[in-house]
Amino acid sequence: MPNSQEPKYGGMDRRTFLKTLAAAGVAATGAGAAFMLPGTNLMVMPNSKGYLVVDMGKCMGCDTCMMTCSLVHHGEASLSLSRIQIQQDSFQTWPNDIHMAVCHQCEDAPCVNACPVEADHVDVLFGNIRTVDPDRCIGCTQCIDACPWLPKRLQWNPETKTVQKCDLCANTPYLREQGGPGGTQSCVKVCPVGAIAYVEKMPDQNDPTAYNVNLRDKAWKSLGMTDEPLKREG
Amino acid sequence: MAEEATHFGYMGKILHIRLDRLDYEVIPTEKYKQWGGGHGMGSALFWDYCEDKTIQDGRDPKNVCIVAASPFSGTPTPSAGGRCEVVGVGVGLQPIGWFTRSNFGGRFSSMMKYAGWDAVMVSGKAPYPVWVDVRNDAVKIHKAKPLWGKSTKEAQEMIIGFVGKEGNNWGWDRMPSDRGVEYTTKKPAVLCIGPAGENQMAQAALIHESSNGAGQGGFGAVWGSKNLKAISFIGTQAVKIADPAALVEARFATKELYAADPEKPDAAFWGPMNSPAKPVMSIALPTDKARVSACHGCINGCRGIYNLGYGNQNHCNVTSFYAHHAQRWAKGDRIEASKITLQAGSICNELGLNTYPLKHGLPWLWYLHKKGILGKGKQIHTDIDFSKMGSVEFAKAFLHALAYGEDIGKELAYYGFVPTAIKWGREEDWKSGRLKFTYWGMPEHGYDPRAELEWGYESLVADRDMNSHCINWIFWHVNVATLRGIRPRIDAGTLAKLVTDKMKPWVSSDNALNYATENMYSDDVMDLARWHLFYTRYWKNSGLLCDFRWADLFNSKHPELQGATASEEAGEHIFWNAITGENLSFNDGIRRGQRIYHLDNAIWTLQGRRRDMLKFADYIYDRPFDKGHFPFYMWPVKNEKGEWIYRDVMHRSHNRKKMEEWKTRFYTKEKLDPKTGWPTEETLKAYDLGFAEAELRAHKKLGGVS
Amino acid sequence: MKQGEAGHSNLFLFDHYWWILFLTIFLALLYSAYTYRKDPHCVGDKVLRHDLAARISHWFNAGGMLILIFSGFGLGFLMFPRHVSGTDGAQLMFNLHFIGAALFLFGAVYWVGNTILAPKRFDEHMPYLGSIKDAVIHYARMAGITKKNERPPGKYDASERLAFVPLTLLALFMGVTGIIKVSAHVWHLPKGLVTFATWTHDWSTIVLVILLVFHVILAAVVPWAWPLLKSMITGYVPVEFVKHHHPGWYKELLSQGVCELPENREQKKNAKGEEDAK
């Protein structure tokens, strides 16, 4: 049995109002969806103003960079929260016993492209670093999947349930100096042997070995270890 | 779950593996924080959990072995993050297997912390070989049948392959945890024994990775006697820090003010912190295709990784025990000799053998061989071809014999060199110093007690070769400069002041560093030894600062030649307090070290220690010191005019009577019973060890009680 | 995977098909505009308590919420850990969350549309002055603590009407903040808005789950609620149940003439029988 009393509203009864609103909404949604199809939103990312490069032939494997990274960002010492990862196998032969994994601050960063909610974005206020805003991150981890490098250069933070990555120390509440491009990078500063360097020129994006450079010099050679360059991917 | 918010520096939990029951219990760390960590924590745990402290052989199933980290572990405290202490009743020390200690580097202690644990303790004996698999809070005890018999390298690789199975396309491994899903790119850190430990050889070590070894004390035999092959830790957690910004600042300051600059290495550096990062090899580096390799958190690494397929992480004695023989074999080809030495070291590591006894043991065996006493069909028969000593072939055969208890290895490795020498009728070699096993049935370190006084004194009043180089760096710097014919960088007087200033108020004047013969038995020198004994017991063995970089008593990088030790920018206490939130002074730490020493002494007392046991081998008293690293042993002394100079302190011996007087004064100063060296009521009260009284009384081992 | 190869992208419904959720909202409104409800009335010895529209919105809400809660906890938030690993695991939960969101939005917005058209239905859900006292008396009486009487309960008793407020508000918060979070996939939103929406979404979940547990217990688990659960499936509840548990509503139904007293019904039945016989 139908309800017999349906109130009227400003010349149009509610039922008709709802029908009109709903129909308009359906139409608008359809149009919006068509307009906002993937591929219609092209953005050119400005290049990062700074990059970390490493020398896998030089690293001591002390993990000080990793502990310091997590300290300056999170206030605690954790390898799993470090945005630079050093992997080592003491049974392997030099130079394949160590792999250093830094974020490349890619020119056309797949992780930025992969983020559906602009959490992983280019921060134009901090030298165009590719960084993850934890307030926007929904934890879908598509950015981690998208990273072309192994091990993936983004980390899952189980405490905040968001993703994080190297921001060249832009957001480091426990670093007393200014971080970010133009400022201090903790891993570079703390490395006892100088196996990590900060450069402003973007390494060749088409060369998988471009981020491994020769940071060993005559002084290193004088200590008895080779200063010849190595080609290492990653 | 640990109450994380209240634990700065600590993880809040200690893992107790009860091997006889094949289960484990979790012990809260809170009660043990007063001991710092490492050795102190280990001694306190041993006191609480070893029911029979009278045992004298570490192979006894009642033995309890503790492997302990500290608040520094897993943090970027310079040259501390990766060190780890092992304590328990040892195997092979003479006349009693003392409650003793060893220490090793790498990343085991840090990974143990990241898994959520401050220490692991093993008690009892498993009914069959087992290994322990710890992944964060998940602890499993597995049968070790596939691992038993394997070398330390094979066993570790098998464990790493087993634990690392939950990978994904990220290149990160997933680990179980309270926080749902967590990931790591790291491999597990494993501590294990090799065949030497499985066969319970006194010379058996605990090995971690390629060449981090807890060699002294025969802990490999302890684990072997417990049917324990390995313990593996992998973790994804964090060490909470009270003042993270201060910790980072202190680390930066250490690099800036005290540590060697890799771009400007100073070949004539003085001070351990200023030592350039490079592999420390006894001969030449065998190849330049190498990197310097460091333990977790180190400020200047000291080992090497090579492209040779062997020798990785070998360091110090592991590269020197065979060096002399290899050089002889290689007829002066230093590179070849170096390669042989590295291979020999790696063989030891894989077999799980301590190289230390071979330092002076091998020259003695060579002597016996040259004299026609040792060999095939000789008075001491062996099928091992000693004419090939110095070759890789000999190293393989001999070391295999030691690990498996074959041939002469059966006695040498199981009982030790001194008991074997006596059994072979060669006691005179030991007494005369031909077999340089100077104290507790163990070899001296290359720093003869007749010259380097503190080394001898500290080894005597403790349980083993003390192996703490803080003051010994003076020997190296001065004598290398002398050898090169160059003037020492720091003059003797300045050096004496720099060093002794750091020791106040424990030492009253710079005379403490005056090793002149007339000053050998002075209270000043005793006070230096006491300071060093307690500094080492706390800051190094308990805090776990690395012996190779700490204490930094003087430093040529600093404009005033000051060392990092006790400094306001980068001192030991600065790091400690930044991490733990405590307010410990540098000297508070030394007082804690004193307390820990006295707890150790209480354990030794229960084990049967008596004053008359504290003695050097006879040659230390009967013969002058005339053969060491160099033809001289230069040391700071005050001459007849009271001026500071460097003088050769060789060619003298200790005096038995004066040593006895020294012991009496030492005991008196430490409030111990001078007749026995046992703790008295006063001792226990002075060092807050009242909990030990009941047990000492029950065993009639309380000093001063007639 | 080789170094230098970007990972593949998964099907992420929130990202690729966000417009379905907006479409769902407008379709639900449209459907409500074409829905002609049945008011409660007696049929034999049963009363129509929940017409089809009510049941549709309830079960879409319920099903949607269950999936949302399951997938939300699977993903982890605030102090609750994530239970799935890798992007595959996260994507599965997100996609389930999307499906749950679509179901929930449909049910909730359909209810909103229907309520706009019949405000009195809203009134009978809302608490009245004295609801708290009546609810306390109701349960105290059940527990045997008191012999006082509450006001005769209407279609929804006092505690149900009280629960309506937070449940509806929370559902509103969840829906609105959820739409804001979905919108972040499409438009640039101010950071403050996103942070606020996430915070509200997370904490509302906790309160909502607690209240839902109570709702499920009191509306489905306890034996005296089984007739009500049945009515949410069939639509009907026994007259005797209504007379006993919702006497105020029974009185209303009688006064509206949509129900008759049993004796009157009996009389009519007999009269009809006689007529038929004639």
C-alpha cells in the first residue's frame, strides 16, 4: 500500500526532486568518469635538485648510514625503517659481497606516477624530492611495486601503516641541521669512509649502473685497496 | 609484549633457552639493567641461573652460557653497535676452567636487539643436536641433524637459506611480528660452532659470519657439550633512543674531531680512533681487490673482504698466528705468505677453532720438530708432516686434527697446550718460556708482563689474558716510530699526562704510567691497572665498545691531542646517556665495572680460587724478557732526574716476593681478604653484592671468616 | 625482476572505478524516488514490521559494513596491525573494501532517500525525552532489579531509539569521510581535509565496531530478539510478539485501523464464514 501523504516542497514534490537530483548525478558521474580516464592527466615532473650516489666497492658494511637514517627520521635505530639499505654477504667475494640500495629520485618516478592519492609526490618546496606524505598515504603500496629497483627503494612502516622513502633528509625532526637538497644528508655525513655522495647532476636514467660511481681516490689506494672503478647495477 | 615506552636502549626481554626441556622462557631485563649489559648482565644472569657455581669445567651440563648485547648494540655508537659478549664457565683454562668471557664483533648483537632481545642464555643439555631460530618474538628450537658435522660456513649458509624463505617481489623478506607485517632486506645473524665445538675441543670457538669469533674460553666446547649447534636471530624492530638528536650529534662529532679522515689518512696517526679504516693484516694485503669491512656501527673498520674466495673478515691474530711460518715456507714472498695465512685463518674459522693458542703453540711445536722430538716415529709421534709447516697443506692437516681430535690434536685441542706439554714430559718448555703460555694455561698476547705491566697485572687478577689494548697502543705507536727511526709524535711526558688525566680520580698522578723498573710494583701503577681493569669490565665488556677503537686516551687528530674517552662531545657516557636516558658519568661506569669484577671474583671463589693460583709461568720470574715483537720495548718512564723519556723496558723479570706483596696490597685496596683473595663481608657491602653472601657462606668461602 | 624494470600495476578498484561509488549514490537516490513503501499493517496473525525497502537498505548496509570492517582491519589502521603482506594482499583488501563501500553506500543512501520522502519514519527512530530512563527501566526489569514500568514501547523501544543516534551519525561519518578519501583519488584535496577525513574514518570505525557488536547481540543473538531477526528477513513479526514487547506500537496500529483486535477478527471471520455458507 502506498503512503498516502507525501509532503510537497516548493512546487516540486520530494519524489520528483529526488528523481531529478539522482538523474543529474548519474549524468554528471558518467561525464566525470569519461573525462578523468587514466591517461588524460599528464604531468611533467620537475627534476630533483639532488641525488645520492654510492660506491659499492668502498662501503664498509657497517650499517651506520642505515641506523642514522632511521634515527634522524624516526628517533629510533631500526634497519627496517632505514631509507637506504645495505645488503651484505660476508662469504661472498669482493666486490659482490655488498649491495647499496638508494632511492634514485627518478626523473619520471614510477612511484609518483603509481600513487593514486598524491601521497607520493614531487615536493617543489624541497628541491623537487620525490617523497611520501604520510598524512595522505593510504598504504596501498603500489608505489613500492612500481619501483624498478631491487630491493625496492620504498619501505613499509608497520607503525604508521604508510609507506616512506628517502627524502634526502628534508623531513628529519631529529637532525639538528637543515636537511633536504642544499642541506645535510645524514647518511653522507655519517659514512666513515665516504661511500655515499650527494650530487646535483642527475645520473643517466638509462644506465642501470649510473648511481654507482667511483668514490675511491689516491688516499684510498695508499691504504692498500684498489681505486679502480666498478660497474654495479642498482 | 615488552613495554617499549619504558625501555630506552634495551629491548626489555632476555631469552632463556632451556635445552634439557627444549623450551624457552622470557626474562624481563629490568632487574639486570643495573649491570649495564654484556658482561655485567651476563655475570648477574649466571649468578641467578647457574645452580652450581662450583663447577670447574665448562662442559658440565650445569654450566650456563650467556650471549649478551648492551644498550649500544644496534645503535650508531662508534665502534660498539656490533660487539657481543659471551660469558660462562670456560673450557681449557688452567688450573680451573674459570667463569670467563669472550667477545666477538659483526652484527649478531645488533640483530639480537632488532629481534627484541637483550641477551640469550642457554642452560642444560639438549637430548640431541639442536639449533635455535629466533625471528622477532617467535622462537623455535629445531633439530640440528642436517647441520651437525658441517663447517661454520656451511651451517650458516644453510640456516640463512632456511630462514630467508618468505620473500616477495619487493626483494624484502617478511618477518612475523606483533605489528602484523614487517620486512627486512637483511639476512639472519647466526652464531655457531664448527666440528671443533661439536667435538668439545678446549680450543673451540663460537663463529659468526666469516670471521667474527669468540675464541677465548672454549665456548665452542661449551655449546658442543650442550648439543647446541647454532643460534640465529633476525628482527625488524627498533632500539628506542632517549635523545636521538644528541646521539646523532655525538656520532657526527666523533667523526669530525677524533676519527681518521678517509680522504686524508694520517700514516703517522696516534690514537686508536684516528686509525685509518683498512684491513689490519700481519703481513701485506694479498690483493688490492678488497674493501675494508667493519662491524655494525664501526667508525673505522679493521677487517677486509677480498676477491680471493677466502680470508674474508680475518683480522689480527687470525692473520698472524700462521704468518711467520707462511713467510718461512714462501721464502720471503710476502704476497704468497699472506695468501697462505688468510687461507689458514679461514680454515680455522670454518672448523670453529680459536687461533690464539697457536700463536705461541705453533712455534713450540716447530721447535720440537726441529729438535727431532716431534714427528713420525719420534718421541712424540705424529703422522702430520711438520716439515711442511707454513704451507696450506700442513694447515689443513693440522687444523683438521685439532678440530676432530685426531693425532696430536686429540690432546692439544681437547686439554690444551700446557697440560699436553706436561703430559709429553715437556713441562720445562713451559716453565722456561719456550712455550709462552704465561697465565691460566693460555698464551701471552705479545705484550710480555715483564715489560707491559698493566697487561700482566690485569690478566693475573682476572680469569684470562685480559686483551684490552687501551694503554697498549702506546707500545705500538712508540715502538713503530722507533723502528722507523722517527721521533714519536707525542713526547713521553705529554703522553703520560694525557693518559693519566683521563684516569682521575682513580690514579693520583702521572707516575701511574711510569713503567721504570723501580716503579713496577708501586701503588700508582697498580691504580692504573685497577682503573683499566674496571674500565674494560664496564665500558668495553659490558657496554661493548670495541677494543680496537676504545679507549681513545690520546688522539693526534685533536688539536690538543685529547682522546675521545671521557670527552664531553663524544665520550662513552655521552653515548650511554643519549641512548638510555640515564645520567651516568664516565666514572660511574668505572665504578660499575669494579662491582662487576667483584661479582666475577665471587664466582671464581666458589669455583675454588685461591691466592696462590694467581701467578705467572715460572719464566716470567726466572728469566729476563729478551724476545718480543721488536728488539726493544719502549715505554714512558721517568728517568733518574724525574724527566719523562721513552726507555726500553725489556731485559728484566718479575720478582716473586714483590708480586706477592703487590697481591696483598691489591686485595687490601679492593677490600678482599688478603690471605685468600676471597670477598669478605666488607667487600660485599662495599660493592652492593649482599645477595652473594649466603652462597659464599654455605660453601665456606667467605673471606675473613676463621 | 631485473634491476631497472618497473613493477606492474594491479587492479585497484578505488582508483580505476571510483566513479562507481558516486554512481551508486545517485542510483540509490533514484531507486528511492521510485520506491513506494508499505506501511506497517497486520496480515493474519503477523504484523509487517519491515517492508522490502527497509530490508534492502538494512542488508546492504549490514553486508557492506561486514566486508568493510573485515577488509579495514585486514589493512590495519591506528593501533591495529596489517594482516596482509605485499601489494597483492593490500590490493585484495582494498578491492574488498571497495565492494563493501558500494554495498554500504547503496543501502545507506537508499535509506536516506526513503527517509527524505517519509520524515515520520525518521521520527519513530529518534529518541524522545525520557528515552534514557525508559531504557534503564526496561533492562532493570528484565534483570529483576525493578518492578517499575517504562512507557509502552513503540515500533522501536527506547534503547533501540537511543542506539539509532550514534549508529546513524557514525554511518554518516564513515560514508562522508569515505567519499572524501575516494575523492582524493580524483581531485587534489587540501591536506587538512584528507588528514581530518582519515582521522575521523579511523576512530569512527572503532566506535562503530563496538556499537555494532552490541547491535548484533541485542538484535540477533539473544533469544528474545530472534523474532526480530526473522522479521528483518521475512518482514513480519508475530502479533503476539508485538503485543508483548511493543504494546505502544500495537495500540497505534489498532488506532490506525491497520490491525484488529483478535476477537474482532474472529467475529469477522465467523461472519464471513456464515456469509460464504449462505
